[in-house]
Amino acid sequence: MTARQQGLIVRKPGFLSLLQDAGRERVMHLGLATGGAMDRHAWAWGNQLLGNRYGAPALEITFGGSEFTCTLDTQIAVTGAAVTCTVNGETQPLWATISVSRGDEIALSAPKSGLRAYLAVRGGFLVEPGLGGSCATFTREKTGGLHHDGKPLQTDDILPCPETSDYVPNRKVPAQWIPEYTAAATLDVVLGAQVDRFPSRALDDFFSHAYELSAQSDRMGARLNGPALAVKGERLISEGISLGSIQVPADGQPIILLNDRQTIGGYPKLGAVTPRSLDTLAQCVPGSSLQFRPISLHEAQKQERTFLRFFYL
């Protein structure tokens, strides 16, 4: 940050706070995953409220507990997990624009529901893009982020923000578009080309029983505990893995591969959780009960088209 630039000073980073944008483009052939915001719905609404372009960098704050000092006059928005957001000790609305001034202290509590809160700033954080035109933070690869080293935010980091007098009107997200994170999660699944490797009994078990989200889950994969799924045949030759793939290792406990996944693998894949349902999964805390339902590829594409037309196209 130059002497003239202003921003947010990190006073307390919390458990895990990462700079995230829409993720990296055209990098899969290099063996690199896309990364990016885990809950695109909440992340995109944060930028939308502030009039930011789709893809503008924002903070993804897992488990809350973060604090910042503002060094300029600007606007912010906090979406996602139901944290308590305060400015100078006064509670502020979530899913709405918030005006902040130089010297203000911003704090986010631990969430009452949900897992990941998003803090966006007017104009987006000023961080140079790297691989794939993205500043998405990859802790495992040590790429991206504020210092391009993949590290989560640290105390005394300074997040550069654009200085602007072009404020947006006060806005808030209509209530019908704010998810209820305490509701039971049912995730949509598109069956894949390897579904024939799973006996009908295994498919019945997967779609008729609840699975528990394991505490061993992270941005790479969501591990599930529940009925073990039988698989026919030998392990496959490693091949490319898409976002949301449900792979079943030897112990029969499914793993949903997420934004920071490995890009190849040899375990059979039942199908893939749709992008919109991955947004729901991103807010599930360990121990959450998950149900699955099959939907057609066409229906999944309609869901995604509707999302992108609203926020992006």
C-alpha cells in the first residue's frame, strides 16, 4: 500500500480470514483448481449492494471473530453467516450497505448460524491479480491473497481500499433472498458418467439417508459420515475432477470436492453437487445433517443461468 492509499487495518484476523474473488480462470489444464468464494450467493450480494463488479475481491471470514480499523470514509456490506457486526460498538444491519468513516472500529462476532461471513468494501479491495487473473487465496498452494503467498490475513495487515466520493444509495437485500442457515440442508446432485459403478442399494442409501458433515472438512473437500456406499469394480485411472464431484474412497464415505480441491483423482464419482447447492453447503457447520436429491442436468443449468444472469451477465 502506498502512502496515499487507505484501507482496513486488521486488528484481529479471527480463525480464518481470506481474500477471495470469483476464482481463477483457465487454469485447470495446469493442474490448478479455481478457488474463489465458497458461498458465491452471499459473496455476490455483498458486492452487488455496493455496486461493485462481479468478481471484486472481498473477505471470506470463517467462524467470525475479526476486527478492523478503517482509515478512510467508505461503505461496506457484511453478508453470509449470522454474525453480529458492530461499528464503534453499535450493531449494524447485515445484508445492507453500511457507511464507515476514518477511525471507525469494525468488529464481527462468532456466527449464531452459518459458517462464513463476507465483508465487501465499496469498489473492492485493491489487490493485484495473480494466477488465472485472480487474487483468490490458496493456503495449500501458497498462492494468492494480500501478499501473493497464500497466507490468511494476519494482525496489522493493511487491506487497501479505493478512495471514492461516489457513494451508492443505502440498500438492503430483500428478506426472501436471505438464506436461513439453521434450516436443514438438502443438496441437489447431478448423477455422473460413473454412476453405473454404484449398485442400486448404494444409490438408495445415498439419497434416502441423512449424512453428517465431518469436522475434517475444509475448503478442499466436505467429508461425510453416514451409510458406507459399495462400489463395483477396481479403482479408476486418475482423471480430472470437477467442482462438486462426489467421490467415494475405499471406506465408502463420500467426499464432496470443493473450491480448493486437487484436480485429478482415481476414486469413482457418483455425480456432482450443483454450484447453487455448494453455496448452501458452504454455510453448513460440522455436524450438520445433509440430505441429497437427484436433479437433471438441465435443471442444474437453469439454476446456474438464473444466478449468473442476476449477478454477472
